[in-house]
Amino acid sequence: MTETCQQLLHLVIGGELKDVECVEFRDLDAVDFVGAYPNYQEAYKAWKSKAQATVDNAHMRYFIIHAHRLLDPDGDGK
């Protein structure tokens, strides 16, 4: 029996953007790596918490990266 060995890994990162119209961080050394999460729901909770905590800074943005799609872009589990 073949077992699926793909984890739906999601990363949450954030930082201050140079311009609110673009996704370019002002300082890559200051990017906040919030964490790695086993599914979208857990990543969303972390993203929402960080986004709400920084709502007063218009240049601050947090993102959920679907790392499992980067690790397996064809979606074939290989």
C-alpha cells in the first residue's frame, strides 16, 4: 500500500513594503519569518494574528506561502 508522503506545508512571512502598490520588502534582513504550518488553516490563524497586530502600519504586510506547491509544482507527489 502506497502512503501519501506530501505535507501541505505553508509558510507565513511579513515585513514592511517599499510601496503599498508592490510586493517588495523594504529590508530583507528585517523580514519576519512567523513560522511553518502543516495546513492552510493553521497558517491563516498565524497570518491573521500578525496582520491584525500591525494594522496601524500601512506598509506592513504578511503573506501565506504555499510551500507544498513549490516543493511539488506538478502536484504529482514526486
